[in-house]
Amino acid sequence: MTKNANLSKKNIRNDELLPFINVKVFLKDKDGKEDHFTTPIRLTEEGARRYYVGRWLNMGIEDDYMMKCYKIEIIH
């Protein structure tokens, strides 16, 4: 876990936070349909990989639509 993952329990100044990185998250459902989204996150590249890759995310709007992250790309 990075030091930023639990900010509510510590008094961390803004200048101590990691900078935002932009991450493109690639998803695949159980039938092989693919999708992606891009998001900013305050983690290291390795921390972002550990957080997203292998995780199931609910991408549904009205009904549940579970998709698994199979890779990420750091956008520079």
C-alpha cells in the first residue's frame, strides 16, 4: 500500500502527495468484449498496476456489467 492510499488517517500536506498520473485502463468482459477508460490517479506507475490489473470493475449504467482490467498504459 502506498502512503497515499489511506489519507484520512494521517495529516498529509498537499506538497507530500504524489502527483497525478493519467492511466488508460483496458477492460475485457467474460465474452471477450473490450473497452477502456482514462483516469487520473495519485499513485506510482507500479501502484496503479497493482490497483487496476486483475480487478473486476462494474461498468454498468442501469444493470451490472462486470469487466476485468487486463492491462494499463501510463499516458505521458
